[in-house]
Amino acid sequence: GAVVSQHPSWVICKSGTSVKIECRSLDFQATTMFWYRQFPKQSLMLMATSNEGSKATYEQGVEKDKFLINHASLTLSTLTVTSAHPEDSSFYICSANAADRGYGYTFGSGTRLTVV
Amino acid sequence: AQRVTQPEKLLSVFKGAPVELKCNYSYSGSPELFWYVQYSRQRLQLLLRHISRESIKGFTADLNKGETSFHLKKPFAQEEDSAMYYCALLGGGYNKLIFGAGTRLAVHP
């Protein structure tokens, strides 16, 4: 199969601290990964496109300095929420394109972030 | 602008009834469309894609370019079909997926 592993599955942090979320493609290489944010009972909103070896491409309205993305290898992308505030509390989901494996876009299980 | 519209937030039917989840899109090029499903406490997973013209779990979807629609249909709903369904469009740079707002399907016994 084409599996995307996302960690942690949930995290609680204090306001002002930073949180790192990892997204790994376990059995395929992903030059491009995507980070989404999902509010309760709402759809997935694309935050940014993570490109291996280069800078991420952010969607309009997403703060680059708040949501740092690093895609250092073909199997790992990280999203760091810096100086987190309660309004950053949300469900974050990553995705990778496993089209080469015939699986299309594969999603991680998501990370629920709660900032207190 | 690229956009996916799912007009219904909730669709509630009885077991055995036909189901149609609506999806309309806006895209200037040749669209590639998908339906994703998210069962309770599970990750998002691909249900079907229009280029495959396949039927998965009894669901089908036909791309209608004239009406810019990609509605998801199933003739006889089952209780296990209860889930969130998202229509998605592949487009833009880096082939990013644009999602609709989602429709919750509730199938009652």
C-alpha cells in the first residue's frame, strides 16, 4: 500500500510554545506533501504545499512565520506551529501524492492540536 | 477560480433508499475529480475518481462537464455508508486537491 504516518495524533501545549507535527511516507517517496487544517464539522482547508528540498508554497492568508514547513527528505515533512495560541487549536492533516504507486493522494490520520 | 461546491451539509436516508450526494465544480481547465470518504474516527480515504469510471462499494459518479457536476450515487444505501463525503478537484500548481465543504450521510435502519 501507500501509507502516510502522522505524529503525534494529539497534542496539548501551552500558549506561546511551539509544536512540531511530523508526516512520513512509509513505503514510497513523496516529493510533494500537503498540509491541511480542518475545523470542527468543516472541510479541509489547504494551508501549504511542501516541496522536498525547497521552500513551501503557502495558500493565501496562511502565515508563513506562524506555520513553518520543512521537507528535508523524500519521506518526511514537518509542520511547526510557532508561538501557538488558542485560535491555532485545530485538526491538522497531511497528505502525499502516491500516484506513482497507483494510490493517488494518501492522507495521514491527523493531529489534534489543543492550545491552552 | 477553482471551487468545489457541495450544497448539502447533511443527507439523511433510510436503509435501502437511493442516495445522491451533489457536487459542482468550477475550473477553467480539464478537471480531475475525486470523492473521498471519512468514516467515524478514521482517516480520509479515496472512494473513487472520475478517470477510473469505477464503482466502489456500490457508489458511482459521472462527470458531467455541461453541468460541471460530479454527483455521487448509490441505488441502495446501507447503514455502513454513514460517513462524511468530500468531493475534491485536482488543480492548480503542484496538483493540489481542493475540497468541497463535505456532506454527512446518515443512513438509518
